Amino acid sequence: MFSEYSVIKIQYTPSRSLSSTLNFGSPTVFLILAILALVGPNGLYVYYAITAPELNQAALRNPIALAFMIEAMMLLGVFLWQVYRLTRSWIQVSLYLVLSFVGSLAFSLPLFIYRQSKHGTPASH
């Protein structure tokens, strides 16, 4: 029954750096994206967390909002794994984790790409 189907093998080969894969011209674009994410969505969250803290509790009780939060945590795990694969540095992984909780994934990912494009990865030296 299964002999009619062929098996497709997919092999993942990472590039030397994430910034060379995502080439948008200048590394400054990633810095601007990180700043916009820090000020925009994060600023909005901090404002409402201070002025209306009950909205945070309501979001935690909302199953749709909770689904997005769980998805963000799953993506964070994937990004942390990728940071380790690119840098081979637990310090970089820890820094990315801290930046993700201080800011957000929309802040930490562009900032990580910006730093890697400016300083390179330890694995590429």
C-alpha cells in the first residue's frame, strides 16, 4: 500500500549568518525596526499596563489572546534555538531571551540581526 509513495528527504543547511539571508540593504533597517517595535507596540502595552492594569488580567482570561501568547512563547523557543545554532553562544541566547522579555519578539529579532550584521557571529570567524 505504501510502496506507491516515494519518501522526500529534506535537509536543513543553515547559512553563515541570518543577516546575509535576510538582506534588506542596510543593517540600519533592522535597527529602525527594533526601535519602532520597542516604542510602538511595547510602548502601548506599558502605557495600558500602568493606566489600566485590569486589561492585562482580562487578556489572560481571553482564550484568543492566550492562544497568541502561547504561540509567541513557542516562536521564542524556535528563535532561541536558531540564535544558538548561528552563534554557538549561550551568552547570546541569554541576551536574546532577556531582550525578548524586555521588549518583544518584534524588538529582539531585528536587534539581533542588526548586531550580527555589525559584529558578525562567533561561528563565522
